[in-house]
Amino acid sequence: MALGPLWQGRILRACLSDPTGESARALARSAPKGLLDSLPALASFHRVVAPMYASVRGVVPDDVRVQLERLYRDESARRLIALANLERSQKLLQGLAIPFLVVKGPVLSDVIYAQPRMRFYRDLDLVVPRGSFAIALAALEEEGATVVDANWPYFLEHVAGQLDLSTNVDLHWHFLYFEWLRETTNVSMEDVFERARSVTVEGVPLRTPDAADTLIHLAVHACLAGGGRLVWMKDIEQSVVNDAPSWDEVVTRAVDWRVNLVVGTMLLRSRRLLSTPVPDEVVKELVPSTAWRAVLGSLDNAFPITAWTRRETPATRLAEATHRDVRGTLRFLGAAAGRRVGKLFSRSDQHGTAASSDDHVRAAYLERVASES
């Protein structure tokens, strides 16, 4: 690996591993000239602005410090906006007697992290029962929200598990976005709601998934997005260390939901990067194949996510392709490669049908959501 990414990766990991910041400052002081210039961009991409700013602001060049300060202020403002959205959404949904869960973002910051202000967030992720999804969406729209990129034919085609709103609220009725993915797994949102726990975020009483479901969801979300951001690995590490889920429950649910390979892939990556205390026996139960564990380790070593190049790598592509088992993952990788080749010879967008605001298509989508079993 080139000298720059190696040093930058060491500094990034030190910011997340040593809460005192001493390790990161020592590395920054001894870093070769010019290698600190990209730290703000790396911190922004990996969404670790807060720990980076807290650790190295006093030892980096002035221009780097100014960039980190600007990013820190921006992230602080986004956090305040998300908190305001949280309070409004809580009052709105509670007034409609719609049960809902808050996942990621504010719950991670205030409940899971040992140092709350070290975990910024931008969006508010709300999960409602699928039978209440249409009512919740209409209520949020009445309050001024609009659906971002309202491609209703695409939402209908895939029976989308969430809609992103202009108020930076992501409204979910399921953890998984695509219908085909829900069909190949066995994630029970009813069980998630039944097991949910009560927490308080900035004085607002909420419900969120229990410790085991939280860890599984964090790992699934990270893996299906390629597992390429350090904040996701830190979320997993903090969930393991501070939320202390039962490993028996994590393994049993991950296997029952047929996401054990997905969860194991991210637990391994988090353990390699941040020394997350995941027992060997848990890894073996989630990823039974010795050969596959070796493949994952080799790719993570050859293409570490800390060496960000603005492109996908074999390590992130493999994570995105991970299915319920190794055979399914390899099949999906082969099909994905074929789709990439096809795009080279096609002028059309491969992401779905043309956008439409047709009320009939919207109604059909919402009806499919309500009726999906």
C-alpha cells in the first residue's frame, strides 16, 4: 500500500480506537509532510468528523484545522435539525396512535455510544408497521414533507421498504429495501416490534430494537451498502461493547433470519479494523466456511476501507453481494458482473422505470406494502 493511505488509515483508526486522542495526535505529529491534507475529506466520507476533530485539531496544519472545524459545525447543525424532526415526528405519530421505532442516528449517539457527541447523524430513520405506513406517510406529508425522487413505478416494482422524505426523515416499514431480498431472507419485523425497548433521547421517550436486533440491523445495513465507511464499523463496535447483546441471541436470530453470512462479514471487518471483541466461536457460527472467512480476510487486507479511493473495491463489492450463503453470493456476483457489462452497451438507466407521480401507481404501491406478508 502507498505511504499516504497507510498513514491516513492508521490515523483514522486511532481516532476511533483511543478516546483520549493521544494515539492519533502522536501519529499526526510524525506523519510525513502533506499526508494530513486529505484528513478532512476522509473524515467526511467515513462520517467520523467528530472523533477526528476532537483528536487532531491541535496538531494539524491551520488549513486542515479550519476545514475540520467547518465540517464539525455543519455536522452539529444537521444533528440539531434531526433532533427537531425527531421531536415533531414523535408527537405526530403518537397523536395518531401509530407505534414506531427509531433506529441508528440519535439512538446510537445517545444510547449506544460511550461518548454521545462522537456520533453525529444527519437523517432520522423511523420504522412503522406496514399496515400504518400509508397513514404515517400522509401525516408527514401534511406537515410539509415530500417524497424525494418520487419514482412510484420503481417503488412499486420493488415494493420499496422505505421512502426518503425532504425533511431528512427516512420512513421505513421494513429493514430491507427490495422485495427480492425480503423473499430470500426471513426478517420478522413483527418480532422486532414485539421485542423493542424503551429509551430516552434528549428527553424524548422512544422505542428502539433490543440489543441483539440493533446489532444485526447495523451489520445488515452496513454490509448491503458495501461496508465501506468507518462509522459503520464503529457503530458495530460500540453496540458490542456498550449494548452487550447476547451472542446466543445474535447468532440464533441471524441464522433464523438467514442473514448470518451478512452479519458475520461485518463483525469480522469491524474486528479487524477496531479490535471489536467478537468471539471466534460466534464468527464460526455466522460464517461456517473456513475458506470464505479466509477470502474475506484477504480482501479486507488487500483493499482496506481506510484507503478510500472514491471507487468500489473488491472488498466492498463482495460485501454488497453477500447473500444467505456462499453459493448465492457467488451467483449474485456473477450476475452483477453481467449487469455492469450490459450497462456499457446500453443508453438507458438500469435503476428502474421512469419517474412518475401518478396517483394510481402510488396507491398501488401503498396497497402492496399494506398487504405484503
